[in-house]
Amino acid sequence: METEPSRLEPGLYIVAGPIGNLADLTPRAAEVLRLADVIAVEDTRVSARLLRHAGSDRPMVPYHDHSAEGVRTRLIERMARESVALLSDAGTPLISDPGYKLVRDARAAGRRITTLPGPSAAIAALTLSGLPTDRFLFMGFLPSKQKARGDVLAEVAALRATLVFYESGPRLSESLAAMAEHLGDREAAVSREISKAFEETATGTLSELSARYADAPPRGEIVVTVGPPGEAPPASAEDADAALLEAMERLPLSKAAGEVAKKLGLDRRALYDRALELRG
């Protein structure tokens, strides 16, 4: 029968914790939580429950990215001779959670760093959504102010990828409506309480989902997954003529036809013949 090592090598251990069901904690993560010299946590009250589940009595130190720089410095000093585990309140640290400054500075100091992969709400929601997963962008939380939120959405409106957002219940309907306005009324999914007893995923268009939650803000951790934009409608003959006339003012016919073919996704030879007609 294998036994746990008596201690861990010095360094930083990034530990992914459950996002709901405590049984999702991996055996390797539980081992590190039992053996680490110290565990850096967002909230000691939240992490205490997980440590009890893992059978760990190791000391905790409150840490987040807005902690005094001295806290981070002391943790990095300890990594030279002790094992320091980093644990967020739920899921994988650094993914819309504290930790990147600690990892950055630990790497700069030459400390040993390893990660223990595990649950992530963003990835779990993607698997539940039924939307394309071959290309996606994690957006975290949108800004609360209307203009800033619109600016962020406008930046990614043309991106041909599934978008993943974190959101809170009270803001959900308003955020879904803003997404519909700036992204178009795309297919989307709202997943909440992932891996918990009341896990739920609702699907529909952004406007349908906004209406669904307008008078009934949901509770719990929420992930919004938004599908990529649909295919643009084919260019009309009028669009092609207008683009050709504009390009012909700047370029020889052959190059004008090539430019418009690339821009509108049309046949270059047919566009060249049409350019000859337009030139008269």
C-alpha cells in the first residue's frame, strides 16, 4: 500500500478546488492540501470546509491580488524552504480569481511552481452549452457601467468564437440584453450551480434568456456562454458593383477584382468580367 510522502518539495502549488461538489477534489490535490506547509486562500472560512473534507489541518494565510505587497513577499520567501499551496474559493486559481501576481513574482524569484489541474466553471459551462467549443474566448465579468460594457462587447462582436462570461444573478438579465444589443441575438446558454444539487443550464437566444430572468434573477454561480456570429449573408450584385467601382478608382482592373473577391468572398474571374462591363 502506497503512503503519502512526509513533506512536499519547497515551492508554489496551484491547487484547483471543486466548483460545487466536494467529491470533485482530485486525490492529488487533497494530498497537497494535507502536506503543504502553508495554504494561501481567498477566504479562510470558505476554505476551511474544503480542508476538513480533505483531512487537512494545515495553516491558512489569507491572500488575494489586492493583499499588501508584504504578504506576497513573505509567501515567496517561504517558498525557498517550504511548500506553499494556493487555493481559491472555488475552481482553478487565477481564472477570474486571485493568484497571477503571486505566480509572476514567484517565477521571477526562481521558485519551483507546479499546478494541480481540476475544475473550472468556464470549461464546465462550455461542455454543457451545446455551442461550438473548437474556438472560444473567456471574458470573465463584464464591466458594470453601461458604456464600458458596450465597449468591451463591441471589441469581440466580430470574433468567430464562442464567448464565455461570468455573471451574477442581479445583473444577469441586463447583461444578456446588452449582449443581444452589441453582439446580435445569438444562441446562448446560462449555466448555474454547476456540479451542485440544483445544477441548471437554460438555452435560447440572448433576448429570450434576458426575458426569462428579467423578473426572476437566479441564485448561485452563473456562466453565460454565447455562440459565435452566424455566417454573413452573401454580397448582392449591387454591393459587388459598388465595391468594384470604388476599387477601380484606385487600382488596375485585375487588382480591383482581386481585392473585391477577397473582401466579399466572390469569384475573381466573374468580378473581372463585370469590371470590364462597368468600365464600358
